[in-house]
Amino acid sequence: VDVLAHIGNNHGVSAAQVALAWLLGRPAVSSLVIGGRTEAQFKDNIAAASLVLTSNERARLDAVSRPPVLYPYWHQQFTAKDRFGPADLVLDREDI
């Protein structure tokens, strides 16, 4: 949330707009379901469609939102990386 707020402050928009703009720019996302209790919240959400994030901002958001690697894969990353084949190394990629 801190990264969302920081990027939002740089653009003069809310963290919610940054989150929605980031999601809209994801490769597999074609639409979003938004919700709000007030007209102002809906307007804020809709404004996210016009927010353009830099590649650096997108990379920061990707990094902080990447889920942790589950056991046993995290253990293998640290203890057996030198014995992995190409199929195993896919788990260590930054772009997934």
C-alpha cells in the first residue's frame, strides 16, 4: 500500500487509482469490476482508466505484489539452484 500511495502522490491521484491503472495494464486483464459507496469514489475509480504509469512504476508494483514462492520451491531456490535444469529454473524468473 505504501508503494501505491507514493506513486499516487507523484501523480496527484489516489492509491486506488494507481492500483486500478496497474491492473488495467496487466497482460491478462481485460476489464475490472469497480465499486464504491459514493459518487466521488466511483469518479475516482473511473479516472484510473486515464492514468499512465511508467515502466519503472509498473516494475515496482509487480515486485511488491509478487506472491512468495511456496515450499518446497523456496527451499530449492536457496539450496539446490546449481543442480536445476531449465524446467526447474522457471520458478526463479522475475517476470512470472
